[in-house]
Amino acid sequence: MTVVPLSSLKTGEEAIVTALQPPRGPQDHDLLLRLTEIGFLPGERLRVIARALPGGEPIAVRLGHATFALRRFEAALVGVQQEAPQPCTP
């Protein structure tokens, strides 16, 4: 499966964190540390639960039992692999 940025997921989509992007500058170091500290770690499952209007940000993300609001540029630093849709069972 393809790794995409968290910022590209639509509301309701689920994914697994694969990695955080390397820092592009000194300002990204603290942001990446914060994302790591709150749980955006490889292997963690998440779901996009909402996007604000207009513009689609912030993005509300459910990670474990917590919900976080990320700005688009923050979510773009989180690489994820989308989960395959689960079939409905009768």
C-alpha cells in the first residue's frame, strides 16, 4: 500500500501511522517532537473524524481514546498507510 500524508485523508478514513517526515528546518523539530509526544508513532491507528469549514482545517483526528485538532501543515508531517475498508457482515 502507498504511504500518504495524514492531511490527504477524508473524513471517516482510517489509517496507520508509518513515520513522521524528517524536519525541513529548525521550526519543524519542536513540532515533530510534539506530534511524537502526543502519540503519532509508527503502528498507531487513527481516524479522521471531522474537518472544519471552510478550508478543511483544523482536521480532527482520533488517535486511541483521544481526539486532536491538527492544522493542515502539521498533518502533512505524518505519513500514514490507509486501512482497507472492512466488509459489512450480515
